[in-house]
Amino acid sequence: MSIYIGSLPPYAEEAKLVDVFQKYGRVEIRVCEGFAFADYREQREADDAMFDLEAMLKKDGLIAGYNCTLAWGKRSIIAKYVEELAAKKKKEAEKKERRMREDE
């Protein structure tokens, strides 16, 4: 799952970001000019990072010494939608199966 880190200065250092984001799990940081992505393998790790780091931004205004913004990366948004859709379909199938058993 991917977290978008925006409004970074052009001199942002990958190592500083890794130090902060790796506290939540195994992460790969991809730094571009002015932004970066923190990619986690597990949704729970990304959720924990986003929750804690958004609170840190509200409190201090900085992450790893940078005044930046956080948002879910497109991959994460799509992955969450796919998970929710699968869960919805599973629930509907379970309801249908229960109804069929009750009708027997």
C-alpha cells in the first residue's frame, strides 16, 4: 500500500524518510523531486503509518524535518476499493447461502 508524501523540498533525503516510515513496517521509499512514495507490503502497516504521521503533522507540522503533506497513493485507493468490493460480494454470497438453507 502506498502513501504519497507531497510538498517535499528538492533536497529531501531518502534516508531521513526511511528512518521515519520504517517504524511501521518494511517500507520502500521512492523519492522524486518534490514528492515521494512510501510503499508498504501490508495495509495495516500503511494504515498505522498514515494515522500516526498525520497526527505528527498536525502537532509539529514536520515529518523527518520536512514540511510536507500526506495522502493515499492511487495504488492504495484502488487496493482498498478491491478489498471492500470483495468483502461485500462475500457477505452477499453468505446471505444468499443462508436464505437457501432456510428455504430447504
